[in-house]
Amino acid sequence: MALAAAGIGIYLLFDQMGIGFKAPLKQIQERGTIRMITANTATSYYTYRDSPMGFEYDLAKAFADHLGVALEVIVPEWNTMFDVLNSGQGDFIAAGITITESRKRIALFSDPYMPVQQKFIHHKLKFGIKNLEQLAGRTIYVRKGSSYQERLKELKASGIDLKIQPLMYVSTEEFIRLVSEKKIKYTIADSNIALLNRRYYPDIKIGLPIQEEEYLGWAVKKTNEGLRDQINQFLEVAEETGILAKLYEKYYGNVKIFNYFELKKFHERIKTRLPEYKKMIKTESEKYGFDWRLIAAMVYQESHFNAKAKSRTGVRGLMQVTQDTARLMGIKNRLDPKQSVKAGVKFFNIMHKRFDDIPDPRQKNRFALAAYNVGYGHVRDAQAIARQQGMDINKWTSLKKALPLLTQRKYYEKTQHGYARGQEPVHYVERIFTYYDILRQKGH
């Protein structure tokens, strides 16, 4: 009944706006589901701990909610997505696809929602290109039927003697991995895909753009103008209400925080150092219901999985526990790995519970991590500053702006806990979530 009521409400709203439903959109309402055609990639759709994720998935789910229907996900072979769409098996394609003239001949596209640019990808030990003419003589691997192949054909037709090696069933992410492992020399990737995958494969180099800026869009059948119009309305609402910004922050917000040597070390140490501490991290994480990968990322940020680590401020061990915290958490030896992890996770849980007023668990994790780093009082002070500036005090995007203001007298002199190096907890949290994402994507 609730779903039907929602559908009637939406119908009346759109009817009042003079839009009306065309047949395919009405069928979606009557069916109670909308069918998303997508790709199983890090940028579009994947499952983690039995939960669906991905920028495109989350945006499509918000669209389904906007229409008052359930979302059904269809994942065909990549090169058959438009066939699946035009055969009526799915309602729209949301797979991070660029809007191109050739694609516009076979489908209707929504308004654009993200700019991207095709980039030349090579191994960091290989020479890149300084101009497009230097593509001559190089063999470039791309997915067959992709916009990359289309662009390379244009360059070849312009007189650049390059060799295109199109493969049918290999994803862009897989080509990036092959470049990283030096199994192929070159590929092309959209900038968003390249930036996201660089953290998983730090040996790649994102090189020269080979195309002007393009845009991503969703596609519907040529005859389905009604659904296209509703997608455009939704994207406008998503822009105005911050849904798009929130999702971009979730999936792409820290992709530009990249230090090759830091990430390279992390990839090495999850093989050489993490196994020694993995069991104890899992045990302590499970006590409090935390994802062990988040705690492992936290341990790495604190000590690089070095049980004897000591900072310039005197904190020590895997979790860089202070003497006061060690006493409060009931441990005697901060250099003992088990005791350190036990104390650190217990203290993190205390911080976590103190933010029970934050409803979103993902936001709550970030606030608790910031408090672990800079102190609970400073985080609350930053929230007070955010409130004064009209920001949502329960969102990390607000706290990222407010915490650094604690270094400025005009702000911190009005707070309860005073000055703090507010940029440090921002970097701390962002790095932890970068490491956390790598651990999830690597299947740990």
C-alpha cells in the first residue's frame, strides 16, 4: 500500500507540473521496480559484505526512491548493454558511460552528471607521451566497442600510426592491472576510473589526455522520452539537494590524495606485516562490531604495522597509545601488540559511542576517528563552528571544513577546548579510509 500511495503521489505531482507519464514510465510504476543496466566495476556496482555499493548504484537507488519503486540490477556483458536496453530487458543504463555521438544514435541520453577525460595509462617505469604524435608506433590495449577505441580510431585516421588492440571481455580496471604488472604497456582510461584505481595499483602513471573533456550520462531507449525527462528532473534535484556531491565525496572525495611511496609501502606491508597481527585485529574488532579492515587501516595509519613504533610525542606501539590511555584501558605494556590493539580498539569504541547522536554509521566512524586523533572536545568544538556557519554538523564534509579553523584565533578563542592542529585529523581520517578502501577492494 505504501508503495502504491507513493506512486499515486508522484503521478499527481508530475501531472500538476504538466509533465505526465508516457507509457514506459507508467509501466515502471505499475511494475513497482525499475531495472538498472550496469557494469560490475569499482566505479559502477559491486557488493561488499553482501551489500551493494558503487557510485552508479547509489545514484540509481536514489532515483528509484525518488520514483517510489524498487531498484533491480542487471549486469550483462559490457558490450551488450545497449542490446539489453533496446530489447526491453532493462529500463536504463547507468554504468559510467560517456555521451558520444555514436551512442546517441542508438539511445537517448540524460543530462550529464560528471565530467571525465580519456587519459593515457602506462607503467611508472615506462616513458609516457608528451604529445599525441608520440602515440605512433605504440600498441594500446582497450576494451572492444569502448569510447577509447572510438577515439584511437579517430587519431589513427588523422595520420598517427598507432596500433589498437581491442579485447572483448576485458574491463578497463583489468587493463589497468595488466599495465601495473607490466603484462601490457599501454591502455586508456577515463580520468575517474584511472584516479580510483591508482590507489589499488600505485605503479601506474596517469599520463596525457587524448581527448577533450567528455561527460557521463544515463541512457534510455530512443522511444522512452518520459523516463529520460524524469532522470533529468532527478539529476537536477540531486544537484540542488547535495545528493550528487555526497556520493562524489563518498567514492571520489580522496582519490587525489596520492603519495606513490606511501601507497606502495602499504601494498607491500599488507603482505609482509599485516598477517602477523590480522587475527588479533579481527578478534578485538568483533568484540565491538567494527569492520576489522577499518581497524587494520587505523593501525597502519598509526604505526605502519610496527609494534615498536614511537612518535615524537611519546605515544607508542601498534595503536600509538598514550600512557594515560593505557592506564584507562587497563593495559601495562604499550609495546605488546595484543595489549596495544586491545587498548586502541577499546578507546576507539568509547569515542564511537560518544557520537551516538550521529545517525549515519559511516559519518559516525569518521567523527570517532577524528576524535581518536585530535580529541573528543576538539571535534565537538568543530561541530559548534560548523553550526555557526550554517553547515550540517553531522556530516564529515562539514567537519573537514570546520576542523582546520581551530588553528585560527578568531575561531578557537570562542571554543571550549581552544587551539588544535585541525588539519591533522582531516588527513588522518582521509588516509585511513583510503587504506580501508584498498583492503576491501583487494578482498582481504
